[in-house]
Amino acid sequence: MGGTSLNAPVVGVAASPDGLGYWLAAADGGVFAFGDAPFEGSDGGTPKQAVAVGIAGRPGGYWIAYGMDPGAEMIAAIAAYVAGRADNVTVAVEDLATGQIYQFRPGVVENTASTVKVDILATLLAQAQAAGRPLTPEEQGLAVPMIEESLDSAADTLWTSVGPGAIGAFEREAGMTSTVPATGGVWGTTTTTALDRLAMIRTMVEPNPLLTDASRSYILDLMEHITPSQDWGATGGVPPGVTVALKNGFAVINGWQINTTGWVSGGGRDYLIAVLTNGNASEQYGIDTVNGVSAIVWDAFGT
């Protein structure tokens, strides 16, 4: 299937009765036939209430098996939880096993606060790659505390040296069509959406033309070693031993702006998450909200 564009990942394979062919089934119900396996139709591109989870061969054709999509119940659970909160919340989650993205209140524009610090570092690394050099000791001395400790002074310096124009260009290349870099040096007032934040985290997690494997590993290592006082958000409800790479954001912009973005991998789960909130009465109130949403997402993907 080299060169074939898939709308959804393959979830099952079945041999034809004589063993001289086989079928592949994708999560969207699409079917691909090979050898002497007959093609008897496909559900790809048709509305469905569940995702395909497998395929079984039979004389003259095949059956496609469907299962409940955990994301539908997850979004309903998030909506019910948020209804009891006093802040404004938008959420995007991507199940990396299927490529399916789930959103709660999609398209809502929020300020990034400190989550934009990964954009700054990603752009710096891309610039270093283009110049064929590693980060300088001075750059590393700023990058590490900017991510691990969320040090604002380090972000101030790198935002200026890297340049908001270059950061915006990197964000657009990463597919962040709704993100607008801040002006006047106030990087935390960059505006974005939860879906765009997934796009940025995806550039750290999955191979792509923008960042080398070494650059991606560098950022993820920092995101996996966040200072304990900021170990909240994407880690909410996640048990020990699971890999969590995160960058949170917290600032007083419209009330408290409390955001979490990250990658969670382990315990049978592999997903990206972005929860953006504003109008929080306090920092802790917002932290409690994003922790609660994260716990719902973790539980949903375990069903």
C-alpha cells in the first residue's frame, strides 16, 4: 500500500477462504482487497455511530466489526463535568492509535499563556537545524528552565532572539491555522485554539519535516521532567509509570487563564490533550478543572 493515502488507520486483517488473498479494514470502515479476495463494498466515507475494530472473512466476502467509540462518551462526560464548573473550557484530544480527534467547544479562541513556550523552543531548534548547528550553551541554559520551570525571563529572551515572526511561521507550518502570535513582547497573549495546541504537541511526538528526531526528543525530555509544582493538568488521573510530556500555562489575563497541553502514553493509551480555560476565580480553581478533564480523558480511553 505504499503511496496509498488512508483516511483512518488499519484496524484489522482477514485472509480470504482459499488463503490466496486478504482484506484490510480501516477504522472508518474502509476496506482494501488484495490477491483474489473479492471487494464487496466499503463503509468508508459513510456516517457511522461507531468505529470499525476488525474484519472477518467469509465465503464470497467479509464482515466488518464495529465497536463503541470511547470518544463520544468522553465528550459527553466532559460536557457534564464542565456544566458544574464556573470557568470557560475548550478541549481537544487526539487518540494516536486511531488518529481520531475529539473536541469540546471547538474553535474557541484562548490565550496560550506559557504553553507557547514549546513553540518558542521548537522554532529555535528548527533555526539551529537550518544552520546545521546544535543549540549553544547559552540557548540550552535558557531552554531548560523555560520548559521545566516555566521561567518567564528565559522565554522573554528567547521570544526576542528567535522572533515572533519566525515563531508564527513555524506554527503555520505545523498546521496551526488559528494561532496569532502576540505583539509587543507579551508572548503569553498569543491567541490559539485547543486544536492548534494539539498540532504543536504533535510535532514533538510524531516524525515530521519540521523537527529532527533529536530535536523532538530534546523537547519531550524537558516536557517529561517538569518541576513538581507544575505537575498537574495532563497528568490528572494518570497513574505512576505512564509517560506524560506536558507544558502548562497559567496567567491572569481574563481572570485566571489555566491551560494544559501534553502527550500521554502508557497503560494501553496513547493520546494528545489540550485543555484551555479562562475566567477562573483562582489559579487552583483552574488547575482543578483541567485535572478533572484530564482524568475523564484517561478513564475514557481505558474502556
